[in-house]
Amino acid sequence: MNAPHSLQPTLEFKRYSGVMDWLTTVDHKKIGMLYFWFCLTMGIVGGFLSGLIRVQLLTPGATLEAIQHARLTGEALRFNLFSENGHLFNQVMTMHASVMIFFVIIPAFAAFGNYLVPIMIGARDMAFPKMNALAFWLLIPAAILMFSSFLTVGGTAAAGWTSYPPLSTKFSAGPGQDMWVLGVHLAGLSSILGAINFICTVTNMRCPGMTWTRLPLFAWAAFITSLLQFTATPVLGAAVTMLLFDRNFGTTFLDPAKGGDPLLYQHIFWFYSHPAVYIMILPGFGAASHIFAAFSQKRVFGYLGMVLAIAGIGVIGYMVWAHHMFSVGMPTPLQVYFMYATFGIGIPTGIKVFSWLATMWGGRLIFPTAMKFMCGMLSLFVLGGIGGLILGLVPGDYSLHDTYFVVGHFHFTLVGGSVMLLFGMTYFWWPKMSGRMLNEKVGTLVFWLMFLGVFIAFFTMHISGMVGMARRIAVYHQHFAMLNHITTFGYLLAFLGSLIFFFQILLSYLKAPTAGDDPWQINDLQGGLEWATSSPPPVYNFAKVPPIPIVDQMPRH
């Protein structure tokens, strides 16, 4: 049953100003902006860490540890940045992945969800405003725990973002690994609280007339993603808790010498982490439908099919986790099942892709920056998906597992997919969120730097993997030098684009609000209500909830 909505705002609460207002706010829009700036800052930090990795791999010999050695000993610099055992390199690699997953991509979609979903469905706020604030503020101590672990004896976690035992139990003896686990716990608790809030908000707080069949696709995607977060994140908590107990309390869950099984950790970890891949992109798929529809000037093709495809990805995502583990000695029948299940998840993905293409077909297309990013995302994500099908073949995975082909595939889908989606969503909804239009010429420059950088860097990684370069190594044979030079060049293009984007957003606050209520002239093409209020919206969102557009009367072009 939908919650009742009064026609006039009746919010009564103690108001603060300045910094205290932001520190104590429970307004979903301000919390969304806190998420946004936190993720943007962490994105720059994570990008810097990836830059250190590229500096290390710029030459075949270890490069980072030489700088550290020269600084500590005063000797002349030998071009050898990390030591031969690559311990510092492993720490930087682990933290890069952890930051980008737990502090950038997952909470970045929460930023847009917090800001937009209540407005889209005609609600005043999230269902549990204080819990919503808590979900954000838990990310701060989580990040502090992880980064401060660099200062501990032995440094931070160095077993990769997967933290497989025995690397994470026997060879990461310092407290940094434990601090990483506790940081993951806090970030996971943040996700769970946020998921509960989205589920309750979409279920119970839709305005009158906002039925399930009229729910905007971004709200649908946020709802389905929240179901994944709520059910999958505790599984990750179980995996890292076993790790923590084995390291500190004498248990033997993962120690084969004492009856444990390290493969148990892998199964539990991937049972979370494969759905997590979709947690990191499903909201963007919903948003892409809005943007394709807006700039094709027609309704999205196959609304019901899109909803079922997003839900289907969520369900099948739980059934394919062990395709990450073909090389561990799994029984052949299980390998066959997971191979075919992996191919099966391509069906709902294909439905989405063809729905977007059909939306553009026959439309009156315009290409502002947001639309450019969506088209770029579509091409990069499809390429990444093809790589996933190759890895889904058992013989293909045997040949390519733990090579740079896997790294290239993963980044094509998450950077070429999720990050490009987040950029496009920002250019599309920033006028609504801030009241300020972003410069389209600068946006076009950012797009081309990002698109070319991502394609050059990660397509080249596919080639590196096919010719035999192993992942997670600090030094490599001279044979791979040119490929790594090209990858580093692609990284530089993408990082430059990210910096320009960061400063463009920052500098947008220097000009007065210029965006109207509906700057893209969308005319209810998507069924959401965010364009029916001011830019930015008032604290109560709507003085009076506008009528819900009747789908059959929405314009057809």
C-alpha cells in the first residue's frame, strides 16, 4: 500500500547552517551529494594508485621499489621502484582495487539513488532518513581503517582484493590485513543499511498512481540492486570473518593442514562477488534507459522486457559464481553447468542492449555529452562482454586464467561500463542536482579522453594476456614492454579526462544556477517525477505531488 502524502510540506526540525548542516543532515539529497563528493575524491585516489601500478609496469624491471630504496639509503636511483618480491606493489594493487570497488563504484550509484529515487517516485525522503545518514558515515571510518593500515608494521593488505588464503593468512602477518577486513565489514554494513532503505522506500513510499508498472527504470534498477546487496553482502561478511578468525583466534576454517579448506573461502567469496559485479552496474543500466530515451526523443523500447532483463540478471548472477574457479580442480559436470549458466546470463544482457538500440532506431537523435557517454559505454561494455564469454568457455579459461586478459575484461566491463555510466549520469542529472549546466565542449573533451583511454589501455591488456603476460606481477619479460607502454598511455588519457571532469564539477559551483526545471525538454518520456520540480529541488521535493503521466498518453515520436 502506498503511503499517504500531504499536499503541503510540514517538516519541522532543528536547522543548522554551514558545515554542521552537512554533518547532521538527514535530507536524502544532501546525503546523495555527500556520497557523490566522497566517491569523486576516492576515484581520484584510486586512479592515483592505479597510476603507481602503471609506473611500476612501465619498464620490465621493478621500478617503484628503487625509488623507495634510494630514498631510504641515499643511493643513486636505479630504475627499480618496487623490490623484486613486489610486496609494496601488491599492497598498492590491493588498495587500488579495494578503493575502486568499495569506495567508488558501489557508493557512487548510491549517490544517484539517494538523490533521485525519492523524487522520481514522488516521496518526501527515504523511508529511514537517519539510517540513510548512518549508511554514508560508515564509509568514512571504513576508508580510514584501510588507508591507515599503510602505516602499520608490514604495511596494508597485500593479498589482492580477493584476499585468498593462504596469501591472506600465512603471508600477510601484520595488522594491515586485519584492518582491511574490518574496513570491508564497515563498507558492507553501509551497503546493507542502504539496501534496506531503498527496498522500503520503493515498496512503501511511492506516490498515488505510481504503480509498479509505471515505476521509472532507474528506480527499478536501484530496487533490484538493493535486493542483491541485502542478500549477498552478508555472505562476504562470512568469508572475511573466517579469514579474521583464522588469523587471530586459532580457528582453522581455511587451513588445509588442520582440516580446513581454502576453496571454501573462494566459493563463499565469489558467491558474493559475482552478484557484486551486477551491484556495480545494474543501476547504471536503468539510468542508461532514461538517457537513451531522452536523447532519442521517444519512450524506451520494451519497458517490461527491460524490467525482466534487469531482474533476470539479478537472479542468474547468483548461479554462475564458480566460473571464476574453473582452474581449481572442480568436477567436470560442475564446470559444464557453470559454463552454460555463464552463457545464459548473456540473454538478459542482450535484451537490454537491443532494447537500447531499438530505442534509438527511428528516434530524433541528439548527442549531448551524456548521450556520447552512453553510446561509448554501449560499445565498450559489449566488447567486455564478449571477453567474458571467452572466459566462460572452460578451455578458454584454462588458457587465460590469471593473465592480463582477465584484467582487461574486468576493466572493460567496470570502467568501460560502470564508470562511463557514472560520467554520463552526472552530465545528465547534474543540472537537476545542482541547478548548473555543465559546459558541453569540455564534456566532449572528457568523453573522448575517457573513451580512447579506456579502449587503448584495456584492449591492449587483452592482447598482453593472450600472449602470456601473467597478472599481479611486479616484473615481467622484455617481450611485453611495448604492450605495457601502450597500456600506460591509455591510462594517462583516461586519468587526464578524470581530472578535467573533477575540476569541471568543482568549478561549476562558481557560477549561478542556470538550469531550468526540465533543461533537456524531456516531457515525461520516462515516467519519473524528477523533472517536475525545481533545479535543485526544495528540501520537501514537492509542495504538491504532480499527477503521474498516463503511459498510453505519453508522446510517441
